[in-house]
Amino acid sequence: MNSTATNLRCDFCEKKAIGMQILGCVTQNVCEDHAEDMLVAMKPGERKDWGECYFIRYAE
């Protein structure tokens, strides 16, 4: 991810986003409070795919 990713805000509450989750056809930038457990458990810079879901943890 580029450095601008660290300035993104949560789509739900405007807190700093820790990553992006793509759940089927819905893409969300999310903070730790609104992220799925799998995304919260990931290390900065890590990416995972799980079926139709994709998780990207932003670098700190």
C-alpha cells in the first residue's frame, strides 16, 4: 500500500482505518472497532483471501 492508505478513515465512524475488507462485492475501509476479527488479527502489510472475502491490513 502507498503512504496515502495510512490517512484513510473508517467508512462507519471516521476513525483511522487499519485496513480494507472486501466482503463479496462490498469494499470497506475500517477501523479496529469495525473490522472483522480476521483483519484485526493480521500483521501490518499482510493480505489474505478467504473465499469471496479479501482482507488488507494497512502498513503502520
